[in-house]
Amino acid sequence: MPELRRDLVRDSWVLIATDTALKPRDFPINKNGIEVNSNGALCPFCEGNESHTTAELASLRKDNSLPDTPGWLIRTVTNKYSGFKLEGELKLSETGIYQSCNGLGQHEVIIETPEHNVEFHHFSVEKIKEVYEMLKARYNLLADDERIKYIQIYKNRGLFAGASLEHSHSQILALPLVPKNRPGIEAYCKKEGRCLICDILNEERKSGKRVVIENRDFIVVCPYASRFPYEAWIIPTRHAEHFGEISDEELMSLSEITANFLQEMVRCLNDPSYNIIINSAPINCAYNAGYHWYIEIIPRLIINSGVEITTGIYMNPVAPEIAAAMFRENMAE
Amino acid sequence: MPELRRDLVRDSWVLIATDTALKPRDFPINKNGIEVNSNGALCPFCEGNESHTTAELASLRKDNSLPDTPGWLIRTVTNKYSGFKLEGELKLSETGIYQSCNGLGQHEVIIETPEHNVEFHHFSVEKIKEVYEMLKARYNLLADDERIKYIQIYKNRGLFAGASLEHSHSQILALPLVPKNRPGIEAYCKKEGRCLICDILNEERKSGKRVVIENRDFIVVCPYASRFPYEAWIIPTRHAEHFGEISDEELMSLSEITANFLQEMVRCLNDPSYNIIINSAPINCAYNAGYHWYIEIIPRLIINSGVEITTGIYMNPVAPEIAAAMFRENMAE
């Protein structure tokens, strides 16, 4: 089992693999480029290769086929590399000044399609809705486990977004602790008595400068303090803490706006690597009010340098007003 | 002038370029790889191309040659892309719920050598010492300006470390505010009454598991909660807050241990991209005790995925005990 170790300097946590270790030769990149995995290698996410993943936790099948056999449309398995296990209780250990806890949690992979060369941004609205439905079902199931305190849904597409496999997939990481990554959410609500994300939504509608598109239930904006060039957020206009609370109607309009924006983003930015990240409130623990779920869509056009990885202060060469205007113009055509 | 915008969600700052904006085609990477700049392009950091940089702020010249002409060994100029300017005062502006301040500060590039194909890890101990001396002189000069609150020294080597130019260089970013990236430093000292880095040093010496090498004034360890595989820190054994306080004797032993470790690291990890980062205390403002300067050496073998960029929880597939043992064994040979 891996360990979650406390980073005393940054007051954060790091997941450290302790059972296995990658050797230097296991990393595909060097200073000049990437040795892309040969296309001949077997893809564990392709239909017919079900035995190369862990056992199926859930799937969407319309043909009554059996688990771990072909016939699926979406398939959820555990991520076999991270080593999180949802067994036993959280145990904090101390060694001298250091603290760690066991890798209690669950790390799931949602294989979004049996087809190797069809990507998320190629999907129809109906297909995107089926993926979101699977994510919602897994989110709510994991949230029922009292030991889980936070659930991060994310997608890595392309090498520069940290993907190790090409085949289209998303991931769900259910953690036994709450990351301290968004302290401003609770602080703002405590100070102002209002939800920060609702206030951002109002502010953006008022100025219009950073709004890309809006539909019945969602708005797409390039955030005021975008960390990444051409970053965009999809914000639900109804205040709700958890992605798992999304209604069926909202799922449909989320799927529409996702398909619409993502196709254009991939076209405008010349087929970039990208992350899609769903942020929700903590669960099964005490926390202050102010959370409002939202989605970050992050094209990975530049690689974080020493200054970003140490200070956390990002340098963004594209103002979000310019990014939003470009997306707006292209989507209006 | 660029803007520093407050990220209300993360309680951090982002530097946003507002005068110019990169277009999608200006980014060299797409999902599959990198279009490396053609080698035929003129390198602004090569000897003879001095007119392609901003005016020289400082240089090491042994031949009495004039500024901005050939004959230099090390040359410091401003980074012309970030747009920081050390002029006027810090002005905080508010627009609705948002806050920003002007890009008051200085961003310097230290061109470490006139030769294009000689890299930092190829340098002799004497040459490394000359680079560190330049960094020390610039650090102390910038620290004399009351408007500067924090100085980050860093080096990006290779595409995966965020370098945009191949020619060997370091950077100094002098900021008008203190990043909140290391809250554990002050908190630990407040709680325990001791310096965290001194305690880490003692703990590591006691266990020995994560120690790589030690010399008269410095120790190299792979930190307990390493965020990156094969990450290492060079820690001065004498407690001092600022890199600028380093003595001439210590500069010599730092140069020795840097050359020694870095050559081995680059060899063991098959010529990786890497960052070298020098962390010091804040300056010209009130802060709590506990800072102790140290250097992070970070090979960039993997690209941060969606989970790292959003939660700040890193997944490291190589335990630091294993990394340290590998470096130790190779260095003993």
C-alpha cells in the first residue's frame, strides 16, 4: 500500500509509492522529447483486452453482456498503479518529526469508450451525457463511504496533460483527507456571507469580458486570475455544493455546453493536451459554507517552470479577456 | 506592464500579461510532442548577440571588455518577456470583487556562459562558484530595495523544466509580495520553537536513509515527502535565512557538492530536464522566525496531471529512500 506523507514545508500531502519504484529508464521523457509508446503495444482499455485491467466496478452495457467481457460502452475499473485501497481505517503514523497515513481511498478509471481513436471531444452530446452519468453515479456511491472526505474527478488528455495512456478515460480519486487547495472558498464566504463562485458568476455576467457562452444552466468563463493560457471554467448557475447533486436536466445542458465549447477549444488551440477537472465540496466532515461545484478545462500549452512549481505563482502569457474574446468570436462563426 | 491578479479561490497570485498575448500558434507543443525551435534560429544568449537582449545589468568579464559587447563570462540582463519593472510604488486596484496590483518587481536572467552547448552540469567547480557569486551579488542588491518582499532564484533546464531557450541560464524573480507557498516553515517554528529545516537535517542524519552525500557545509537529501521522483535538496548545515548570507568558504563547498551531485544525477537519470530552485526567507517585511535557505534540485521526469494541478497533492512513483540509495550507490562507485 502506498503512503500519504505530510509535506511539512508546504503543509500538504504527497502520495508516495512504497511497494514498487519506477527506475530511471521507466520514464519516457528526457530533456529533448518523448519516446512515445510504440503503437503496437497492447492497450488495456480497448474492447477485448478486459483481462488487462482490474475487475470491473461498473459499466454501461446495452447488450446484456457480462462484466469483464466485450460489449460495454463505458467501463469503470480501479487504477492499478496508484495503489489506493478502500479497506480498514485511516491510520496516522509518526516517525520522528514526520507523519504519514496509509493509502486509504479509491482511485477509479472510467474508460469512456471501447474505441481507441475516439476522444472525449469527438463524442456526441448523448455520449458525453452517458459519461457524466457514470461519473455522477460513482461520485455518489463513493460519497456514501464515511471514510472518504474528498472526491476529485479529473481527465488527462495527451502527454502534456499527464496522460500515460492515449485511450480516452477519466479518473476519480476518493481521498481520506481534504486537500487545502482552495482556502479562498471558505474564507470569502465567512467574510462576505456569500458564495464566492456565485459572486464570480454575477461579476462575470455584469462585465461580460471573460464570458465565452452561456446556456440554460451553465456559463463558460475564462477566469479573472487564470493560471494557464486559455483556461476556462464551466460554472453551474444554480448554487450546489456537489457535482453529485446535478439533475438530469442539468446533465443534458452540461453535456451540450461541454461538447460545444470543447470542440471549439480543441480546434482553436490546434489539438492541445488538456485536463478536465471537476471540483466539489468536501464530504463526511465538518467544513464551512461556500462551496459551489464547477469544472476547470485547462489546455496544457506550456510546461510549468521552476517558479511555478516552487512559489505557486503562475505566469500566464495570455490575458483571460483575450482568450474569451477569441473563443467567443470563433464560436459565433 | 503586466498585472499580478489575486486568485480568490486558491488565495494566491497570478502574473497576467496584459500588453501582449501569445496566440495559439505561438505555443510549440501539442498533444503529441514538441516542435523544437530550429537550431538555425539566432540564440540571444550567445556571445556576439548581446544586442538581442536588454542592456546588461552586471557581468563577469576578465578582459576589461565593455558592457553589451563580447568578452564576458557571465552576463545578467532583464527578462524581457515577463514585463516586471522596478519603478514607482506598489498599487493595489479593485474591480468589483477582484484585486490586482501592478507588476512591480524585477525579473533577471543570468546567462551563465557565452558558449551555447556547455551546460551547468558540465561546469567546473570554479565556474559553478562564479555563477553562485553572481547570484549572491544580485540577490543582495535586489534585497536592498525596500519594495521587494521576496526573491526567488531558479533555473529551468530542458523543455520539460519549462525552459524556452537551450542556452544555459538562471533567473531571479524579485517580487513585491511574499508567496504563501511554504506555510509550514513559520507554523512549525511557532509550535516547536525550532527551525523546521534544522530539524529535518537532524532527522535525516539520524536515520541516514534519505541522505545522498554530505560535505563540510552542506548535505544532500531526498526529502521525506518528495513531490517529484528523484527530487533532492541541498541544505546548508549552518542555520541562515538567506542565500545572500552565504560565506565565501561555503560558496566553495556548495559549488563542490553541486558539481558532484548534479553530474551524477544527470548521468543516472539519462539527461533529464531539471529545475534548480533556491528558497530563502522573505525580506523587507514582518515575518515569523523559522526560515532557513536551501536548494531544491528537481528532475522533471513526469508531467503533472489534473490531480496535481488542482489538488496540490502530488503522486510520486519513486520513494525518496529508493532514490537516495540509487544516488548513493552510484556516487560511491
